[in-house]
Amino acid sequence: MAFTELRIYEVLDGKMDAWAKLMEEEIIPFQESLGLVITSRYRGEADDNLYVWTRDFESEEQRVAQYEAVYQSDHWKENISPLVKAMINLDTMRVERLVKG
């Protein structure tokens, strides 16, 4: 079953511009190069620390394979993950799965 993954992040104080730049210039292009479909991304209008984005998957099997390709890659582990950890609160990160009703 196809679904959308909604990712909700709390960006650390003063890091939003750097985070948005990292997403646009590094994270999204890298993930798209591995076949992930990023469908939207937003910054909070009233909450300067809110960043939300979505990705579409055709199946759970596809999600698992694409997670593996991204998050187990040397590029992610060595280059991207340290930056992510320095810019978002991993303890408050939420990931929700959405299906068409």
C-alpha cells in the first residue's frame, strides 16, 4: 500500500537557515539520487524551529530498501549525519505515516 511519510522536526535555536540550506543543497538531492520521492517541505510560519517535510513510498518494502540505501551509506554516516545531529532535536523528531482516506 502506498503511503506518505510526514517528518516533523524541531530545529535547534538559530539553526533554521543552515538546516534549510542543508536540506535543499545536500539531503534532498542525495536522497533523490537514490530514488526517494520528496514531495514537500515547509518551515513554520509562527514557529521558527518547525520544519516539516514529506516523502512518498509505494510500499513498506520500498521504504525499507530506501532507508537502507540512505541511512547505511558511508556518505550519510560520515558527512550528513553529524550535521543533522548538530541542527535538529532528535528526541522530539516525529515520523507519521499517512494514507489516503
